Amino acid sequence: MAVQVMGVGIGVFILAFVWAVALIVCITFARSPTSIASLGPVSILGAIVVSLILILIPREAKETSPEEESVVYDYSIVYRSSLIAALALFVLVGLVLFLVNHAMQPVLAKPLRKFAR
């Protein structure tokens, strides 16, 4: 059976996310004087294509067999994997911040007149 949140399926959430990202990109780059301004209409066209693909994909059948209903799934691996992915992301962010703030400190030049006397 399909997973539903508040009576709607996952496809509605995917469509909402795709359109939100497309609109944010379009608004962000709308007034850019460079060629990146064309990224806005391209993102809208991409959202239209993704929407059409998701609308035209056939939906799964609503009938389930008795064998499929009696199967018990262990979803804890999803939570563990997402926790590991989040931890890996924060480790990478921490390493980048360490490199930016500590390892790449500028070495300022000292004036020559101070040492020439």
C-alpha cells in the first residue's frame, strides 16, 4: 500500500518541492545582468518536464495480495542510514570550516624598514 501523509501521496510532496525550488531559482536569478538570468526559465521548464513525467507515470495497483500484507518490514535501517549520512555531512562541513578558519590563515608581510635599521 502506498504511503500517505495527510491523505496525499509522496508524489504531491515531490511536485511541491520541485516547484518550490524552481520558483526560488527563478526569483533569485531574475534580475541578474549576466547570462545566468536564463537559468530561471530553464528551471521552470525543468519543473514542467518533471511534473509531466510524474503525472504520466502509471500509478501502482491498489489491490494487495494476502502474502504482501503479512510481511513485516524493519525500517530502522532507514533511520540509521540517514543518521550516518547526516553525521558524514557535518564532518565534511566541519573539515571545510577548519581549513578555512585555521589552516588557511593569511601570513601578513612585515615592514622592511623595521628590520633594516
